[in-house]
Amino acid sequence: MKSITFNLDLRNRCSVDTPCFKKECLEHAPTPTLMVAPTHTFAPTPLTFTLLGANRVGVGDNISPQPGAVVTPEPAVCELKDHYTVKNRDNKKGIWRILELCYGVAISNDVKGRHGTNSKLLGDTGHYERLSFWTHFIGGFIFLGYAIGRYIVVKGSMRIDENLTTVAAFTIAFVFFTSSFYHATAPDLKFAMVTRVLDYAGIYIGITVTTTADIAVATRGFDKVPFQTIADLPISAVVLIVFFVWRRGMLSAESTWTEHSIKSTSKNGCILGQGLFSYGHRDLAHITIRQSTSLLLFANYFMSVPTAFAVLGDETTTVILTLQIFGFFAIVVGMAIDRIFQWPDGRLVEGSMTCLSCPSNGKSGCGASLTSHAVWHIVALVSAALTCISREYALGASRA
């Protein structure tokens, strides 16, 4: 009996371990060809093996490749595509490059043609920064609406604490918009140099204005408050902003541009990343300075608590202080989640808690995943809302 030779082309093979194991993939998968080979030598294909008619091959029998055959290895499960880079098509510059970055991060980042397999958490067109962008972008409009409504209601008021509360509301919206703009441009090394500094400058300005408004509310418009107490926060914020702008100018872009990823080793030794990696300009040796100074500025309000008890009374101050403590606690917990615990990133890369991701398949799906930084963004929105409620409660009590 003549030998039967199978010619299997594995170069575009799909498997259940890769995101391409779908109906549309199977429809286009190469079909094995059955060939009756003559007795002379047959040229080897990517994988060629012979079933001799004299031998009966069972299901459990081992079938080895024909000697000399070229075997194409399966793609590693952990060999993922670069979902972070937003390709610069046609060498765009300036505003056109910014628009391209915003579209790639916020809406669709086409990774077709890139080496590796798609992230199961992000899909065909997803991006690591997408949820971080949208949480603060939407949050910015929420607080902008609150600020505009507040301005309309208290327009014409001569009270310093009322006006500063309105300014604080606009400042919070500004902070969230600068944050979303940074995350939209974060994949670009050059633009991220500028937008990251703008982001942190916005945070320092936001903390300064809102905390100053809190002090104004607690003291009924800085009544009998020394000038140096009022000027302390703005001066500190200016010094910090100048320092980090100077630091940015002294360091090269390449020296701070590093990869951030969480990796977990599977049983077979493969490093699983699930596509949750990013690049960015890091603070390196100055990270503790930035984080600690932000917390110190935010905590400056608690220095005015004794005055608040004396001016606003025990009952009102107790409510205000409770809201402020919860707001401060939320910030601390959010920073710990993002920087220390890195939750839920660690669970996502291991393949658990995938319900927190919404991969895109080209037609549907948002292409985003709830990363630890996105959690931090949500916590920051909650903290800002608590401080706004505390100010409004205090102002309402002072009007009565």
C-alpha cells in the first residue's frame, strides 16, 4: 500500500490559547491537504509526516515528523503585541499628532500587523490608558457643570469663602482635564515630557486652591487669619512646580522613559503579561518627594481644625471634619492601590478577575481594562466630591 503524506502548514495556526480562536479565524484557517505520495522522495513542507500503510496508527500512538522536515514552532502565549504604542502614520506633527494620540488612546488603537498575539484584556483595538483617560475626562465635565451652576447661583456675592469655593470647583475640573490630556498623550515620548509636567502642576495648583478655599470656609473668609498663613500654600506650590519643571529640563527624555509592567510566571515558565504594560516618564529618585509633598499640601487643611471648631461650632465642624478625613483617607488608599498593591493588575495578568476588562474585537467592546491607575482615578473623583460637599455644608451652615 502506498504511503499517505499529510502536509500541515502551521504558519498561521490558531489555538485555544490565543485570542484568534474564534469563528472567523476557523473559517479562514488553512485546510490540511491529503496527498498520495509516490515512492520517490517528496519535498518537505513546514510539517510533513508519513503514515505507512503497513502500520496501523492508533489515537495514542506517537507520530514523529519525517527526518529533515522543517517544523514551525507555535507562537508563545506570552508573546503579546505592543498595545501601548500609537503608531505615527504619515509622520504627523503638532496638533495632528495629538489628535492621532487622542484617537488611539480614547477610541481605537489598531495593532494589526504587529508581532505577537492580541491581549485578551484589551482585544484588537484596546489601549492600556483608555479607562484612565475616560474616567477623568468625564469627571472633568461633571465638575465643570457643578462649577458653572455654582457660579450662576452665587453670582454677585461679595463673600471671599463663597467665591473661593466657586474658583475651587473650576480648578478641580481643570485638574481632571489636564490629567486626561496627559493620559491621551502618554504613549508619545516627546509630548509626554510636557503633558506630564502639566499634569502634576495642575495637581499642585488644584490642591492649593481647594485647600485654601477650605481654610477660607473654616475661618469665615480668613477672618483674623495672618497673611503668612494664607500665603504659605501658594508659595509652597510654586516652589514645587519650579523644582519639577527644572528637573524635567535637566534630564534627558530617554533617561526617564521606562517600562512599567506586572508579570507573573505560569507553570511552564512563560511570563504572562496579558498586555498590561505601559511606558512613561518616571520620577525615579524624586518619586517620594512628589508623593509626600502632594499629601502634605492636601493635609494642610487639618491645621485649621481648631479654628473651625471655634468659628463654626462643634456640630458643623464635626460633619465637615468627617467628610475631609474620608476624602484624605481615600487619597491615601488610592495611592497605595496604585503604587504599592497594584490591584487589580496583579490578578488580571494571572488570568483572574477578567470581568474587570472589556476587550474589543473590532466591532464591539470598549477595549479597556480597570487597571490600578484607573481605580486611583475613580478614588480621586470620590475624594474631590467629598471635599466639595464639606465646603457646601459649611457655607450652608454659615448662611443660617
